[in-house]
Amino acid sequence: MGLSVRLQLGSVSLSALLIATDVLGFGLVDAQAQSPSSSSLSANSLPPVTVDAPQRQSMVGQTRPSNSQRGRNARTNRNPRPSTTAEASPQSQGQQQMPATPLNTNVVTPGASRLGLTPRETPAAVEVVGADTIREQGYHTTIDTVKGATGVTAGDAPNDVSFAMRGFQGSQVNVTYNGINTGPTAFTALTMETFNLDRVEFLKGPSSLMSGQGAVGGAVNYVTKAPHAGPITNEAFVGFDSLGSIRTGYGSGGSTNIRGLDYRFDISGAKQNGFIDDTYTRNLHFSGQLDYRLTEAFKVFVATEYKDYNARVYEGTPLVPIAFSGPFATTGIVSGTKVSDYNGTNLGAVTIDGRTLKTNYNVLDNHKTIKESWARGGFEWNLTNDVTLISQVYNYNASRDWYNNEVSAFNAASNLVDRERFFVHHNQNLVGSNTDITWNSNILGMENRLVTALEFYHLDFTRPGAANFPGDQVPLVDPSRGYYGQLTTQRQTATIDSVAFNLEDRLKITPTFALIGGLRFNPFSLERTSTNVAGVSKVGFPYTVNFQPVTGRIGYTWEAIPGMTFYSQYATASDVSAGMIFLLSPTQPLSLSPARSYETGIKNLLWNGKAEWTFSAFDIERSNVYTAQAGQLLNLAGKVKSQGVEFAAAVRPIPEVKLWGNVTYLHTRYADYDFAGGSFSGNTPPNIPAVVVNGGGSYRFLNPGWLPVELGVSVRHVGDRYTTDANTVTMRAYTTVDAFAFIDIPKSPTFPTFNNTRVAFRVRNLTDTKYAAWGDPFYPDQVFLGAPRTYELEASFKF
């Protein structure tokens, strides 16, 4: 968030970087580099196959670049890098198109580095899910998309925006929009439809260097579609499912009659009916951008977005005693024993009652509404052949409203479900700017690229919240849902002023070995107020606290043989210890939680570009950890340690066949988590599985006389997870299977308007597996169930 300025200065830059990182305890550099030989090998690669999610290469080189699309050829030191706020990855004018690879590692990813590197050139695990993959795999929402990435988990309910990555969850995984961080994920993230997106980028592990506070498990960057130069192209779609949902969208982009002026706009809408009774989400998303090249060296852009989200919400299904459910007790969803965190009654061995698989315990007048708007504008100026200045300003505004019954806890004394309401409203306004300078140079015959960045933002956050929490009791089966009841409110505010100074550098020691590092100095201040219903300040308020975190990474890349790159890195991150700026009281130490990571891995493109695989091993430690407890409380939990390995592969042995798969193994646990009466040291944090596996394949019939028909299947396995730090209740491992078939109809006398028409049919959760997808640690007496089997039909058009 904020301002970013970039400079590539030469020998002094890298020396200064190494000295600074050594002072900070960064240790020896271990980062990744991509050599020309690898780039030339990728020229023979095929279109994307699929791994965590099969990827597609953004269209590059075929058109003159848009003003905000600043991908740079990683093989050419003379071309500067794209800014972190670039809206798409098409390369700048004069750059040679980089062909797609099975894992899509040839796409420049501004969310992973300011140096204009591709995933294979970055000393970290980076994944990209492109628009073609989103279309092919049927990833309708951003939640669908993140679950296609290696080792990433999330809930199935569209109102629950919580991701888990590398052993960390919630606000420890940053969500950014075109490279801009809007605040803690649990507060600000919005489930979106994917039609307006060009791609989704994943940067794994501690990465505050790129996205600021909070990126401990990693960061997810949503990139909106942006203009291209050339003939106007259009696309549209309409889809339905067996729950009665409907989705539709239309997009258009290309060059106008005004020389140098290109445009893009997209609009999509959806009404998604939930699998729980009386739940739905309505989503409207508009995005548009104009790019104008005044000269070959100077171009400007202006972009805007608007999102309108309205939902009737599912807040979870209560855990109940097996003894109470009797013959209706289910197996395979949850197991273990529980004492209610809400009412203190002993439930004993628990289950999900089979009569409640679709029951909505929310009140009849529940709602969740979010309205967001963006305005962005900036320029790119090639000052010389080796120096590029990029700058943009932006404004983000959001209004959010939650009005629900959020607690549904079974009471073993009354055999009823205790309920409690919760209300909160957000008014958020964020103003910022990014300015960066990229400088390409040559140091003793070695190519060097330096990026210096300055980021600034001012955030105003107003949070009227409930001062009372009405509650009642309802039967477990066929509850009388009632209404919210009386509401009284109190008010909290927060103001954050942040400045960040960033430095990134890549020095190619040899054509195949590069040192890559970066530093971020991010002083910021937080000012909070909190008043009661009478408007009187609470004890300890108002107060102001200042932070000065320094984070970064340092590493190498080494292409030992053509197409095979080894990398290692050391990276750090920091986040506000609570993860949410409104939860810690002034009497608690409001400090930063530092995190560090060691990572090493291999990225290999082989078989003349028909196959690709990646492997990474990592060790992450986060200190000064607060964890969520029932009732919106936090506990000091010492440390979280997470070690793991990730492997992803894809292959296209013949043109008709695609095969892909990935697996993640995690060992995540608490350390030094001691408290009066016990210890949770050695326990696993909630929602963190030890194993996540994705895999799939498809076959495309290309026989003469046939229309192209493709059949495919994908499988997802998620291991056991716990609902609380106590690890007494387990959400059991589950496996789901999806199947699809689509037919591509080319332009013909029958369809004279459309260049391509695709009709797709999908079955999700083919075996109708019953499972728990997620648990909210603040509400540990209930879990979110997974979506049942559904059928979908969709038609899409390009013209």
C-alpha cells in the first residue's frame, strides 16, 4: 500500500543491500536467477497445462503494451521492471513474448517482486492462476481460485473470507488488489466474482517486503483486466447451477480511434444461492481503465472500480453431543470431545446432527453488505534507456455492514442452541501513492537491476459496533429464527499514517547465477479512539503508538543446467500482534509480531517445454503471537513454528492430454504457549491441515469431423484440522471430486457472430461428500460445512 519508488544503481546498490541485510541478521544470500538458456528453452513450451491450477500466460508481445502493463523481459537488462501496481502482465513495447509453460512460470509477477521477474526467476515459491485457467477450471469466485493453489485452504461459504497458507491463516495472509494492501484480511477482504480478473498471484511465506504488514503465510494479489493495444475484442458469459444461482458478465477492450488511447471495461454480476437454507450472495463488479501513450517514452493511465456485495449469511452449524443426536449423528465430519466455550456445558463426544446439514441459525433480518470503490491514476516515463520512473495515486473507499446472529452454541443443560447477535459497520477511506525508479546498469561486466520505491498512505477507519449483544435459545431442529432485536452501538476509530522505503536489487554474477535481495523500512503510526454508547472515551483511549519495522529478503537463483533452477532465500515479515487493529485493549502490549523464513527449492522446465515441476522446503517462525479465542478475545501464545514441503507438477505428453497435481505437507505447532493451568505448546493452530493434495487431468478429442470436446476431472484432499488451540475437536479429512466437460464451437454459418463459443457442464463434489470446510476460532462451538454436490451449465463467447 502506499508509494513505491525504484532505482537500480549498480555496484554500490548491491553492496549497500548486502551490508544492510547483514546488520539486520539476514545471513547469507540465497536467491534465484533465471538464465538466458532457460528462457530460450521455454520458447518451445506448450500452452499452460495445469498444476495447482493450470495457468495461462498473459498475452504479451502481440500487442503494444497498455500504460499500466509494465512487464519486463527478465532476460534483458535494458528493460525496466513493472510497478507493483501494474494491472496486468503484458510486456512493454519491444519486448519479445514469453511463451506459456505448464506451470505458467513465464508470467511477470509484480506481486512477487518489483524487479520485473517471472516465478522461475524469483527466489521464492510463486504461483499464477490466469484468466484461461479460471475459465477452464470453473473458478467462479476468488475463494474457488485460492483453493486451486498449492497448499492453500479456505472455507466454502461465500461470506467467509479466510485463507490458510503455510501454517498461517486469516490476517497473517495478505490480500492485495493490483498490488495495493487495504488492511487486515479478516476485516477488509471481499469475496469477488473472477470474471473481471486477469490473474491471481500467490507469493508464499513471509513477504512484508512486497505487501507490508501481515504477510506471514504469504500474499494473494488480485489483478484486474487491463487494456491492450490492437483490435477490439469482446467476451461474455452466462451460467446457472442446480441451486438456482445465475452468473453473467461482459467485457471489451482494445484500441480506440484516438491514436495511443486503449481501453478496457468489464462488468459482471451474480446471484449465488447457498447450500444452507435462505442464504445467498449478490455480487456486482465493474472495472474500467484507459491507457494513453503520449509519446514512446511517456504514458498515463486512469482506472476505476466499483463492487456491490449483498448477502444473507450462513454463520456456521453447531457441534452437538452424539448422545443427543442418537441415530442422526453423522460420521466423518467432526470427531472429539468438547466443553462449550460459550456456555461452559460439557458436550462430551460431539458430532454434526444430520438434521442440521442445511439449517440456518441466523436471524431472519440478517445481512452482510459491502460497497467498494477505487480510483487510480498514474504514469510511466522512460527517462533514459536504463532509467524508468513510475508513479500512481489512488483512493479506496469501503462501507461494510454485518448484522447477524453469529454465535450458535449447543447447551447440554437445556438441549437448546444458545444464540448471540453481532453488529459492526466500517467506513474506510484509504489515500495513497506509489512512486518507483528502476535503474539498469552494468557492474564489472555483470548485469544489475536496482529498484527503489517510496510508498505512502493515509487510512481513516471508523467502526460503529454493537454495545449490546441480544441473545436467545432455539431448538436444534427447525429453529424459530426470529429477528435481531434491540441494537445499541458504540464507536471506535483508527487512523494510520504509513511511509515505506523499499529497495530491491538483482546482480547477475554469471549468466546463470544471480543474487537477489530487498529491504523495506516502514515507519507508521496508529491512533485509536473508543467511546461507549454515551460518547465517553473508554479507559486508556485515545492513544497513539508508533512502529518502525524493517523487513526484507535475500537469496540466490542458480540455473545449474538448462531449464533447472535452484534457489534459496531468507525472508522476514512483521504484523500488528493482534492481527486486527481493534481487538487489543490499551492495557495489552500493542507490539509487532516478527516472522522469519528459510526456504530452498527447485524449479524445472523439461521435455522440450512439455513438463514442469517445482519443489520447495521451508521453515517459518512467528514470535509474539496472539491467538483468537471465543468471545472476540485474544491469548498470548508465544510462537508458531511451521515447517513443510510443497511439490507441484504438470505435463502435456501429447496435445490431447493434460495432467497436473500438487501436494503440501506441513508440520505446524505452537511453542512457548503456556498459561495458568496448562500449556498448548506442541498443539496445531486451528484450520491448519498436515496434508493438502490437488490433482487432475483432461483429454481433448481432436478427431477430424469432431468439434473440440474436452473431458476432465480434478480431485482435492484436505487433511484433518482442529477447531481450537486445545485440539480437542477435529474437522476430519475429506476428499472431493469435480468433473467437467466442455465443447468449443468455432465461428461458422451457424454462429456467425462469435469467434468462439464454449458450452461447459460441471459436477462439483461428485460423490456428495459431507465435510467441515472451516472453523472460526472466535466461534469454536460451530463449524462451516462444505458445499454438497451441485451441477453447473455455462456458455461463454469471444467475439
